[in-house]
Amino acid sequence: MARIPEKPTTVYMFGTCLVDMAFPRAGIAAHRLLEREGLTVLFPQAQSCCGQPAFNSGFIKEARAVARKQIEVFPGPLPIVVPSGSCAGMMKHHYPEMFADTAEYPKARQFADRVFELSEFLVRVLDVRLDDVGPPETVTWHTSCHALREMGVIEESKSLIRQLEHVNLVELEREEECCGFGGTFSVKQPAISTAMVKDKIDDIARTGAATVLSGDCGCLMNITGALEYHRVPVEGKHLAEFLWERTNGNRKQL
């Protein structure tokens, strides 16, 4: 867990590649949730990938180059809020690891200490209170591997959902199992990935939920693709977008 600071007035937001390319509504919603709490949200235009694809594929030199750029465009001392457990985990835990025993380690450590996953920041720093204005709905929750095992922020995400008075959260029987995405894993091992995501959507279907929520767009991309392919009538949505819609009362505003 990141050190919990005093409630700030200004924060950075790291958007992530998949928010930028595939789930822009999730990024807009995250930005608006933070602004609604009275924060000024800075979004450096020079930000890019967190470097995880290169890092996970063993291209450490290339991953370091990407990390250096992010450290440069997010100068301290503001918190860096990330709507992804995966990207947050990369920057918080693996940036210091990549620069260990180098002169760049202090900067990497200082950067990492300012990284927060979105739900962690909303709950532990801002102590948000949500007023649900949406109709009754049943949802289920899929946790990403990094949010669970690196960032440890699953209870924060679920606590936000449970604040919504008219939302019934039905938990998955096999919640802690990977959905099979794993970034390049789904490309390198498509047969295994396909079997894993089929197990995941079967679990989702058994809940009877109308919507599956997650805090990571990579998982959502994989799960929603499988749901559509197998014609399972469940919608996938990022937690930030869902929270904004339920508490803002205007689904068309994003």
C-alpha cells in the first residue's frame, strides 16, 4: 500500500494505453470522480505506456526507457492516480526494481511512492461517500491479478460498489482466477487463454448479474470479447464509469 497522504488539492492522472485506445469513457469517468471531490486533476499530455508489455516480455532496457519518460513527465510531489491495478502495480513495484543499484533509483522510488490505484485513492485518501441514484441492478466483480496480488486493493473496489444502495453485488465463485488475458500471454498462448476466459465467463453467467465490473481495461477487453462471442448477455464496464453513472444520474454525459 502507498503511504496515505493528507487529502491533496491537486493530483496527476495516468490514463493508461487501453483507456486511451479502447475505453476512453473509463478515463473520463475517473477524471470526473476526482474533480467532484474538489481536486484539480492534471493530465500530462506527454505521458505514454507504463512499460509493462516490454517488461513482461523481458525487454528490460526498453522498459527502463519508457519508465524514465513517465518519471520525467510526472514531477513530484503530487499523487499519481491510475485507473488500473495492472499499470499501478507496474509503476509502484517494478519501477524501483528496474532501477535498483543505479543512480536513478531514488527518483524511481520517489515516483513509485506517489502511485495510487483509483479505488484505493478514492477510499483511503478521499474517503468518498456515494449517493446511488440509479435503478436496481445486480452486478458481479472481476479482479485483475495485479490489483489483487500486487496492489491489494480489491476490498477498496468492492466497498465502493457496496455503498450503492440499489446495487446488488454477487461475488464470483472463482474470483481470484485469472481471466486469461495477461497482456502478451493471450497472444503467445491463445489456446490456454481461451480456456481460461471461458471459465471466467461461465462463472460470471452463473451469478445472474447484468453487468460485470472491473478496475482493469485489459481484463474487460478480454472478458467482454468472450461474452460477445459466446452470446452471453452481460455487459462489461470499468468501475469508474459505473460509479459515475450510478451517482451522477446521467448515463449520456460522459
